[in-house]
Amino acid sequence: MKKVMFFCKRNSCRSQMAEGFAKTLGKGKIEVTSSGLQASRVHPVAIQVMEEIGINITDQTSDGLSDFDADSYNAVISLCGCGVNLPQEWVLRDIFEDWELDDPDGQPIETFYRVRDEIKVKVTELIKKMEQ
């Protein structure tokens, strides 16, 4: 089964929502992990907006990229435009994309909803791409 790493600066909002969508929409199709340049926490508003659409991400953890091995992943997705900060071995996977989505942290809840919905569309497209 192909493996995806979703990556963001703090592994708090965008990458956590992407992990939740991919685990739900890609169940049985892909394996999913998320990480960040630094570990922090799963943002409570990210948990809330995902729960509102029936996806529970409360069991996910915020982890640092250094805890993982690039060779274990087929796809690496940066959600924050910070792909340029990744070590080269992460950028050279079969699929590397930098989605450059707005950071909802500290923004009104409407920003969380918009970013969540943008992530859902992109994750759906990624799953289709990985099945080919």
C-alpha cells in the first residue's frame, strides 16, 4: 500500500486535517502520516471543524519530521509552502506537491472551514492520482 506524508510547519492544523481526510477517504487505499518542521499540538479548532463533518482527529498526534524516514513514503505533500525547507530526500519522492494553503491558526473559524474544504478537494484528487 502506498504511503503519504502530509507536512506543515507545526503539524497543528492543515496537515492534521489532511491526515484526517486521507485516513477516511483513502481507507484501504493508502497509509497516511503527518508531521511538521517542529511538533506542537493538534489545534482544537481543527478538531472541531473536522468533527462537524464526522471525522474524528482527536487520536492524531503532532510529530516532528525527524521522527520519520523519507524512503518509507511514496508521496510527500507540503500544505504551507514550506516544501523548500524540507531535506532533499523528502522532495524526491514519487509525488511531491506544495499546496500552499492559508494558515487558519489565529484566524476566524470561517478560515478553518474554507481551508478544511480546500484540503478535502486536494486530498480526494491525491488519492485518485495515487491509485493510478
